Amino acid sequence: MFKALVLTKTEDAVSASIEELDDSQLPEGDVVVSVEYSTLNYKDGLVLNGLGGLTRDYPHVGGIDFAGTVESSSHADFKAGDKVVLTGWRVGEIHWGGYGQKARVSGDWLVPLPDGLSARQAMAVGTAGFTAMLGVMALEDHGLTPEKGEVLVTGAAGGVGSVAAAILANLGYDVAGSTGRADTHDYLREMGVKNIIDRAELAEASKRPLEKELWAGCIDAVGGTTLARVLAQLKYGGSAAAIGLAGGNKLDATVIPFLLRGVNLLGIDSVMCPKEKRITAWQRIARDLPMEKLDGMVSEAKLADLPQLGKDILAGQVRGRVVVDVAGS
């Protein structure tokens, strides 16, 4: 028997309760993992509240990320005792996820936990930090280097933004961060942000298709008007990695920045990301994300805390990263 936070749906309401389950109730898969830690992402908040159409079959166990130890495996790449991490593949959405002390999944979805990274640290990173790393890699692939100039991170106090800022600063970039929360300024400076931008400066639509060239690159977790404004402010040949849509999913922009400045808009998907790129990203995280900064952005929770935290993250009230101690819940 093991504990899990089980979601049930009655009419239009989704409720959560901690229940005792047994292995026979786990979904199909060729690897059983003893889950040690999970985490909380914006998408988890949607699932916990029955929003976004992400989950259609109930009862359901959410948690789009988890890290732990292989309990049993019939997959060629894994054996009992291996340390593993999982993000994406719609686990926690249509397949039971990490908000239970055991998970059964396809071994093709798992990545070996990199040396030097604990299960707790991996979940302090989670999908948010993994996606941030993919964004940094994409900017680098399109020519970004520290000497090109300042890099903007929008939604910098959130999970994606916090990790992106810490990685970029550690790699030697001058980092600007936009936020609408004055109480996060000290925190952002601890993450390595040198220039704090009030998000209101980017929230108003530009009156011109091109503005002053400000940013060599951007990790954008906001979308909407903010992303459109950033595109008009990118330096010649600069790139914006689109990672989130906290500010909306519409993009009201012109093609002028692409045609006259040769800028790039890079879409970042972490859900179906190929396994080899996943492995590279996790190895980069272990190497390029300062663990002391990671510790500074983490708060810890239990399974029982998740229903309220799921509401808080949708309301923009969660700073940094939340690690869920599943094994100890």
C-alpha cells in the first residue's frame, strides 16, 4: 500500500483527498518508481483545479514531475535501485503522475538522475527549470553569448524565470528581470538579476513596430503583449525563447522585427522533447545551475498542502519553486 493525492470529479467540481492505494491500481508501464519528491508547476495548478481540459479521466493522480528510485523494471535501460527523474510526456495529465508514493510509467519517459544532483534538487528544478534550461540552450544555439549584451527574463520571480535567471547569471550574462511584485526584488538580485524592470513597462502595447534595441535575448514566460513588446526591442539577430503564457496566449505583433532586424522567435516545448535532448538538458542543469541559488528559491510542502498551493500558483502567489516531499507525506 502507498499514499497518493487522488482527484475525483463530481459534475463540474474536482476534489482531492489522500488515499491508500495498492500496486494493482497503478496504470500500465514497464517501470515502477518509488517516488521521493515531486513539485508544483502552473500546469499542476490547472490539473488540481480541474481546469484547462488537461485531465478527463477520474479518479486521477496528478504531478507532472517526479524523482525517485526504480523499484522494479522490465525496461532494458533501467534496473531496481536506479535513480531517475521524469518530466513531461503528459504524465500527471492523462497518465498518473508524481503525487503518489509510487508511479508506474514507460521507461522511455525516464531520464537517469545526473551525478551530483539529488532527487530533491531535481524537483526543485522540475519542469519549470528544465524548460528554462531548454530555453537557454535554444538561445545559445541561435548565437547568444554574454558579450552580445543584456538578456531579459520575463516573469522572473516565477519558477521558470527564477531558474533561467540563475543559470544565465552563472554563465556570465547580464540579466534583466521583469516582475510586478516589489517584494521579490531582493530575491531576484540573489538569483543574479542586475536590472529589475517593472512589468507594467512591457504590458502596454508598443505604438511602433520597432523600438530601441535593448535585449540580446529573452526568456519569456509571459506571452501576450509582453512578448510582442520584447520582439520590438530585441537587438539585431537577437532571439526570444517563448516558454509560457502567464500574460495570455494571443500575440498581436508585426513581422517587422523579423524582416528588418532578423530576430528569432523560438518555441520551447518540454512535454514531448526528445530523450537525448532531455539528457543533455539535465546534465547542463547539474553543471550550470548553482545549487546554492537553487536552495534559495525552494519551499517544501507535503501532499496535503497541494490543494491550496494549486490555487495559489494560479493566482500568481507562489514565488520560486515548491518541492513536494512525497515519500514523507
